[in-house]
Amino acid sequence: MATAGTPVALIGGTIHASPTEEPIRDGVVLIQGDTIAAVGNRASVKLPKRADILDCSASTITAGFWNSHVHFFERKWANAATIPAPELGRQLQDTFTRYGFTSVFDLSSLWENTRRIRDRINSGEVQGPRIRSTGEGLVPPGAVPSDEVLNLMGVMTTPLPEITNAMQAAAASKKLLEEGVDGIKLFASSPRGALFAEGAIQAAVNEAHRLGKPVFVHPNSGTDVLAALRGGVDVIAHTTPRSGPWDETILTAMKERRASLTPTLALWKYFLRHDRISTQEQLVSTALSQLRAWLAAGGTVLFGTDLGAVDPDPSEEYDLMAQAGMSFRQILASLTTAPAERFGESARMGRIAPGLQADLVVVKGDPSKDVRALADVRYTLRAGQIVYSAGA
């Protein structure tokens, strides 16, 4: 464990300072306080006389990971103000930091409760990731499952604003933004078929963009994706395998709007776990083809798993992204530089460079050869502090 006030040096690993730079072999990352002081090979970085050393040999060092689609709506997060600190810290570690996530974006939860978790992390009472949140998502009428169904799903009962017109969408978004959320989440349609009212997506987007905040959409079909893009949404929060391949109309709108996508590929395997293998394979294959088309059209991908609806381990998501044709560098970008740029943090995070925040991940082995190694984390550091150490 690092000593307070003493520089920390990560030594001997292969450093991927960014997805576009060549790796630094036998590298050193020197941290002073919460900031990266120096990065380079062992011969080029002069260490201070006193420094806490982390041996990173046979390991890979990257910038801290972002999961851009999570939820704090499970019952384990309920009454966050009263969860004992050791228990809350353990839950945050088991869910996020043990997998290298130093930043997460919560896309619909009880805002007041999620803010309590964030406040406890930011105060130093517990260790955990940087949390951004949309608070409660905006839904069309009849979209929220019954309390009985939510209970079976392990989800807290969370009243969500039901939107029937553009005026309501604007008012609900404005209220959330005034309460301090970091973005707006829209559910474009309900499983029962109800759609967001005409103009409602644009009204919500206008309120968010007026304050420089991003808007996310949960689509259930390609039609939802197109409507969201035309309404100015910034992030498509899922692929939509039940609606078939995405056509050129969707891809053209994506390019025009410069939207991003969180594919959530493993989610479909999880949701279909009770179905026949042929059904699982068909829908997952469609989701993979949608991601391939998005990439071929030049679309930006943000890593996201819909964590809260699926298990914390991201290994399968990495594997499926690779099956869709994403290279290691592309997957690393989806975890680091792409979300940092999308959410306005590229001057502070997303790369390993002097002056940037010391949010770092050390993984065992070489994920450029086996991308699942990205989930085999040795150390996670947030703002220069070790928030996870394997075996500790």
C-alpha cells in the first residue's frame, strides 16, 4: 500500500499510454499526489530517492477504464446513506474497481440515492469509482414494470417520470438538471409498444444541451435508434438485435449526429439464457453485425455493459467486441479516450501523460494478444490511490 505523500512508481510493465501510441516496454509511470508526473521507459524516467514501488513486470498498464452504461438500481445499493462503510466499500470494489473501472456513468437510478454513494466516495469515506449519473430515466406511458416484477429482478422501486408530450419532457429534464444530474436518459419506447411523443426527444435534448450535458437513449428497435438520432441524442445505449440489421438510413444519421454507441453485447446472451441455443446465437450474431456496421461507418464506441442488469465481470463483453472485429486498440479506446472525449474530460483523463489524473489500471499479461486479460486486474488506482489490489 502506498504511503501518504510519497511518490508512487509503477515499474516494469508494458505501458499503453493511449490507444494510438506504440507501447512502452519495461516502462515506468511516476505518480506524485493525484497526478502523473512522468512516463517512459526505465532508462528515461528518474525516480526520486524515496518512492513506493509497484512491481508491474509481466503486466500491462493503461489509463483507468470507463464503464459508460451501469445502474445503481439494485437493492444492494438501497438506503445508501446507512450502508456501513466497510460493506459499501466492498460492494464498490467487487462491482467496479476490481475490474479496473475508475469512472462509470449510471444511466437511470434513484438520483438522491446514487448521489449519496457518490458523496461518500468523494468525501474519502469509502473508495470507489468516479460516478456520473442521469438520475431517473424518462419513459413513455406504461413502460415501468410492476413492483412485483422489479422485486423479482432485484431492483429498487424507482418512480420514473412518464412523458406524454414535449412540454413534459422539457420540464422533467430541466428538473433533473437543476438537481445536479450529469446527463439525461430517455427510454424511446416501452416493451408494450408505447412511444415517446413526437417532439419529446428533441425537447429533452434541448434542455440537456443548453447546459452541455449528454443525452442517452434506450432503444428497442432500429426505428427507436433513428428517432433518437434525429432528435439529437448523443449516445445510443444498446444495440437492437430483435429488429434486424441496421440500414444505411440509421448509419447515415449516426455519422451526421456524431453519436456514440454502447453495444452491451453480453446483455443479450444473459437475457436469452433460458432460450434455445439457436435463438441465442441468432440474436447475438445480429447484435455483432450491428456493431460491425457502426464501426464500418466510422461510429464511436463506448464500453458499457448495462451493469446492474448483468454480472460485473466484463470478460465476455470484451470477447464479443473482438468477435465483432474490434481490435485491442479499438476496445482500449472505448474504455479510455473515447468516453473521456465524449464526456468532456480528455484534458484530464483517458491517457497516461504528465499532468493528467493518475487513474490507472494494471492487468496481468498482454491484452493485445488476449483481450479477456483486460478483466484480470492486478491494481486499480484512482487519483494516485490504490483502490484495488489483487489478493489484498
